[in-house]
Amino acid sequence: MHLLRLSQARSAFLALAGSISLLLLTGCNLTVTNLTPDILRENPSQLYTISVRVKPTARNLDRSSILVSVVIDGKDQAMHKSAQIPDVYEYDHPLPQGRDEAAYYFLVRYRFNNDTPDQTLQVYSEVQHLKVVRRYALPMEANRGPVGARVNIVGGGFTPQDGVYLDATAARTIYESPSSISFFVPPVAPGQNYNIAVGSGGSTTLSVGVFRVDPTGVTIAPAVVAIRQGQQQSLTFTLPTPAPKGGLLLDITTDIPESVIMPEVVVPEGATTVTITVQGGKAGAGALYLKGFGQGDLTVPVSVSAQ
């Protein structure tokens, strides 16, 4: 970061701001490095740390005389020396409500060992910018899993209207809080990578990362369901390996919804089997379908006869 003499100081600052990056300080006695990220995530305290490293390069510079401040919103705010990191100074800025951007610059005052107190020198940095993002997603807790796996996404600014997408395929999404959202891997082709995104009709789409869908199998017993109206029959689903964290959703559909009465099928976390009860409704014949497992769709023929 280049440093500039504060020769005409505040009165000239606005005029210089547009071309400040073109100016150089010759014979610089110290270096100033901005350690503040350009983009900061929103936090509940609404305090954002601005940090800078001020490192003397002149041997006869009096280190004890160094005073560092940040000029932000027209106010000169003193920065405090870090107790953990040498030559680093920090200031916690309370960003006003409704604002998500700020411009600032650093002001450094110092003396040489043989200077008197009234010979303090001043330099200031180029104009810096920071932006606070209120809607963001962190890397996923898992980057691969089978169809039906529940995956959590942590971030900020989520809304109940948000949905999760694997490329163009919408996933069943569960809104948990503004900082947490989950999805079940939909029945897409296994053995491939998919780009994960979060978005809604009125919000900017957030890119989350890449998720690999792994192949897995499941067996269903019995292989055929034949019951009468009102009659019940157990149906057991078995996985080759224990269900992942959060359980494994088996998203089952049917072409005779009025004939088949059954609950949602979720294999509990760590389990390999789950048994549910199928009850006969209106008389009819069709099938249950489970996509994304094995070599293709799994089909269980179903017939419901009249009493």
C-alpha cells in the first residue's frame, strides 16, 4: 500500500480521492498493509474489525511514538495495537443500520528518535473499501452422498422461499433458520458432480459448491403388494450400508395415489432398514416407483382389490 504525506490533510482529501492511487510517497519510513477483507460477512453484533499492519523501515524511527487511526465516515478513530500480532492495529467499526458499504483510509503519526514532540510526521494511505454481505453460503458439511441423503448448508440471509438446486434439478428443501438450510439429494443420475445453488424468485442465486452423487442400492420386500381395501401390509426397505447423518429419504411415488396409503419413507441415521405399513385405499392396480437407486428405477407392482 502506498503512503502519502498529509501535507494539506483533510481539506485536500476529497479532491485527491479520485487520483490517490497514482500518488507515491518517496523516502517512505514505514509500510502500511491493509489486512481487512474487502468483503465481510454480516454478524449479529454489527461490528466489523478493520485491521492494518504498520511496519517501520527506518532504523531511527521511534516505535513508541507510532499512533495509528482509521478515518471512516469523516471521523478519526484511534486503532489499538493487537496483543497477539506484532505491528498490527485494529478498530471495531459499528456500521450504521441499513448500510453495507464503507470507505476509509489509514492515518499514521510518528517521530524519529531525535525529534521533539512537535516534529511529529503524518502519512495516510490510499482509500480503502469494505462491503458487508448479508446473504451468503459457507462450504457444505458434506461434498458427496447418495440420492436421498440430507445435506445441511450454513450461511446467512436464508429465507423460507429459498430452494436448493443441483444444476437445474430442484431438491426438497427444509428452511431451518436464516443461517441454516437443508436439502435431500433428489433422484438424479449417480456417479456425477452437480453444482449446488440456493435461490428464490426474488433473491440472487448463491453458488454453494460442487456435490457428487454416489450410487447406492436398496432392496424392497416383498417385491409385490397385493391387498384388499382397508387391508395393511408391511414393506421393508434395506440399504447395503448404514444411512448417512440426517437419515436417507426414499422418495417414493405411485401412479395410483388413491389406492395406496403410506407414510414417507426415511431410513434413520446409522440404520440399514426401515419398515413401513401400506394400506389399501380405492381399488386399483399400479406400482410404487423409487428413482435414483441401483441401475435405474425400482418398481413394486401394487394391486388393491375390492372387499
